[in-house]
Amino acid sequence: MPSPSPSLPPNPGLLCNNIDCVDYTQTRINLRSRDVSGTIPSDLEFFSGLEFLNIYDSRMSGTIPSFIGKLANLITLRLGANKFSGTVPEQLAKLKGLDDLCASKGHQICMCL
């Protein structure tokens, strides 16, 4: 029997304040141009079934967290037009099913694979 999904904490944080979080079973999260700002929320790592993540042009900053490389079902990852710093974590190379990766600096043209 599969283990149940973790329940949301009483204050689920930025991510769940911007999407309809009932639990962590969403497969698609689209925060494109939502003006959420800040860093990529740590509660994102609990969405183990996530296939689509779009935070393009959301005024996010900081580094791209390595835990994104643990989201094994991710097919689409759009991170462009934000203010990220540092390097792209090498853990993203472990995303074997990743078919659409979009990253750019600032508002330059987004390069998608």
C-alpha cells in the first residue's frame, strides 16, 4: 500500500498561497507572471508527482535549489525571466524525463530545449 501524501502544514507557505493546495498531489504548477517574488519555496520538494513547473517571469530570486533535481516526474521546467543567481544545480541533469527546460537571465530570450 502506498504511503499517504504528507498533509499540508497549518501555514503552507508561499507556494500554496498562490495555487490551490489541498495536498501535495498536484502534477502542474503554473506561477507564470504571478508576481510572487522571493525564493523558490522549499515546500515545492514535497510535490513528488510534479510534471509541469512554470515560474517564468515571477520576480523570483536567490539560487535554484538542488531539490528540484529530485522531482523525478518533471517534464517541463520553466525558470526564465527571473533574478536567479549562482549556477544551475547539477542535480537537474538527473531529470531524465525533462523534455522542456526554459531558462534565461533577466528578460532575455528564453532558451527552451
